[in-house]
Amino acid sequence: MYSEFMDLFPVNRIKFNEPLKNHTSFAIGGPADLMFIPESIEELRKVIFLCQKQQMKYFILGQGSNILVRDKGIRGVVIKLNNILANITVDKEQITAEAGISISNLAQEAARHELSGLEFAEGIPGSLGGAVVMNAGAYGGEMKNVLLEVTAINKDGNIKKYTPDEMLMTYRKSIFQFNGSIVVSAVIKLQKDKKESIKARMDDYAARRQEKQPLDFPSAGSTFRRPENYFVGPMIEELGLKGFKIGGAQVSAKHAGFIINSGNASARDVLELIAYIQKKVRERYGVELQTEIKVVGEE
């Protein structure tokens, strides 16, 4: 099944039975049947065409910062974009960047060019592509506020450009979560400002993250979406669940809205802890918590 991969692509960018715990911020996850690391958008298109031709499933992985991979891993091909597709071009108040660049590094690069608007992304884990797909945001900023155009590859391997209206961005959602297209680059519109002012805002956000978030442990970021009229962390804390553990999965003692991998947690541990929290919140508040992290792979 995979022989054509070996014929078309360099062997050093193909990995078989690759443990996905080594490629996610949660440090959890079973193996990928095959992991492929493309070095260009054209190579990405080629591998998608090949998967379509061979009728193989494929999964796109950025920096693995917002996902939980189940313990049996992912069947088919995992295409990893992290640390490749990371070129950027700055033209006046616009930045064109490929999807593999770290969104935090992109914010730093914008600041270096005295461009404001991405300060909220300081310290957000993950790639630009993932930030677009999830409409990532923090401290009053969101990706939808700065995106001018997004280029994506659809399921057939064809390239399409999206305008802001076509992206259908709402709270932590975009069209790319539903149409199967792969974000490969984005044009970002920013504003000129003094470098010192931009850096001051970014330093403030970084300090707040350090103070409030459990950055010393593996996690997938905020576990749950914020329900209307409620804050997740305080609800879980009021239930007395700060520090509560199932196996190696633990409600952070620093911020109850995060589940951390306290050591050798399995995906099953995390999912059982999520279900337990959801049950307790439902019983106390009548609120159905929805997960913000994406759960993928086989149980």
C-alpha cells in the first residue's frame, strides 16, 4: 500500500508506526501507520493526490497543540506540517505566511516589523494553520480580526483562496473544520505601531499566561469551550475538582480549565476525566460542557 510513497518521496521524510505522543503537546497518543513530512505546498498536493488514488485516509498534523490522539493511534497517513511550510513575506502592513509557522513566532516577527494586531497570539501554542482552523484567540483578539485571505487545498488537491466572509468564522470555529480543506497560507492585515508598545502588550500577555496557566506540564490548552454566561475554570473549581486525577490525567491545580498530563497519562485517562467533569457540571449547573480540544484516532 505504501510502496508508492517510497518511490516518490525521500525515505528520511517517511516514518512508519511513529508514536504520536512525540508530536503532540499533550505527550499522549498511539502510533501513526505512516507519517510523512512534506517540504513544499506542491509536495503536499502530491501526497494528497496519492492518498486519493490509493483510497488511503490522511490526517493533517500541525504542532499537535490542540488535539488528543487516542491510544491506538491514527490509521492511514499523518501529514505533518510543523516546522515546514513556514515561509513569511512582509509587505508594508501585510504579512503573507505559510501555515506551518508557529503562531507565536509569527506574532514575534510582526512585532519586529512594528506591526500590531497579533499581540494576542504571544504564547499561544500551535501553528498558523491550526490557529486559522480554530479561529484561535485570547485577550480580546481573534484570528478572524486580522485575516485578509486564506489559501487552502481541498479534498481533491486543488487550491482555493477564501475571503473573510467565506471562512465563516465564529467562536473557535471556521469553515475549515467542516469542509476538509487544508490551510496552507494566510494573508494577515495589521497596523503600524511603535515596537516598544507592541512588546509591552506581548510581555503583559506572556506574564499573565505564566501566572495563570499550567505551562510546566503537557496539555492541549483549554479543555472546554466557554459556555454562554459561564466561566469553565471557576465552575470546575467550585466543584472541588482542582487537582482531581484519573490515572495520569489531572485537573490542573493552577487553572481548573486545563487538564494536564501529570505523567504517563493515556488518552483513556483524559477522556474518562473529561466525561466525569462534564457529568458533575451537568448535575450542578445544568450546563453541557463541550470540548475545545479535538479528539482523533482509534480507541
